Amino acid sequence: ETGVTQTPRHLVMGMTNKKSLKCEQHLGHNAMYWYKQSAKKPLELMFVYNFKEQTENNSVPSRFSPECPNSSHLFLHLHTLQPEDSALYLCASSQDRTSGGYRETQYFGPGTRLLVL
Amino acid sequence: RKEVEQDPGPFNVPEGATVAFNCTYSNSASQSFFWYRQDCRKEPKLLMSVYSSGNEDGRFTAQLNRASQYISLLIRDSKLSDSATYLCVVRLGRGSNYQLIWGAGTKLIIKP
């Protein structure tokens, strides 16, 4: 398997709820990512962390809040979401060679399928 | 125009046939290219990188055409297990400031 785990696998929440998605990688990688995948749309990169530092935030609404306490764990905190936020949220990791900023192959977790009612 | 464009399909192909599909990209500065495979309700997994000279891995052949700005994936002697969505990925930029651009995928269904 990929060595990247995500919990929960499925989540249903109301628009006023607060929940968190968790990702853990067991591959010794130094970069982690959150992606959103909606039906028939390309993967949308949301956040990137290199060595626990957030290096990218692709204009994601503030109702999504990432947290990276160490290089193996990544969280996505959710609050006051909208129905259009329903999607598959994928976590990925890779080994980023800092000298050239080269990001190797991305390994994905199984995703959290989120439904916002 | 989308940055990375793929025919969504589905491509319905009989088992044993050869199938090919393309992915076009809009930015001529694109550096690297990849094919990922995503099974239904599963995560994407790297299938193969695409090298300038073209490369082959078993029944799979990837080609890059920089002049026309597309990459292709050819699958020979297709198996039922090849049924999946194939995602094209393009890497833009160098150094620490670069990004991966994903296509929406081409769905392939292999029929017995």
C-alpha cells in the first residue's frame, strides 16, 4: 500500500459543524499536500507543506485551515463549510529535494469523502 | 483554454485491443510530465513518467510531443484490470517555485 493513511474515510457534516481531517505518512517524506477532487474536475491543490512550513496556499477559503505539527502528520480543519465543498479530499506526500526544489512522485492517501448538508 | 486538457471518455475497448489517448498542455514552459492512474473510488497512483525520448513499461508506452504540446499513453493487449481513469500531470517551473497541473482524467473501460 501507499504508506499514506487518512481518517475518516467518509464524513457527513452540517454547515455549522467543525470537523478535522487527518493524514499520516509513513514514508519518511518531507512534503505533504492537501488536494480537493470534485466529480469530473481536475485535482485542485489546496495547501503544500515542506518541512512543516506552509509553502503554498492556492486561494483556499479561510473555512479550510491546515495544520502540520510535524513532517508525518497533516490536518485539515473544517468549519462553516458550504454544500459546494462536498468532494473527495486527498492527502499526498513526496520527498522534496530542497536543493533544486524538485518534488518527486506524489503518494496519495485513500481520501476522505466529504458531504456537506 | 484549460492548462491541461484530456478527453474525459469513456473509452470502451474490448479486452486485448490497443488503446491510446492524448493529453494537451497549454504552457510551452512545462518541464515534466506524468501519467497517474486512478481506480474507481481510490486514490491516484503514479503509472509512469514521460521522458522526452518516449518510454515503455511493459504494455504501456508514453510519448511526448513538445512541438504540438501533448503527451500520449498507449496501452497494448489491454486487460480488464486496466479499467481506470488516467490522469495527465504537467509540472511547470523550476527551483522551489513550481507547481503540478492535473488534467481531469480520461476514463477507460475494458470490456470482456
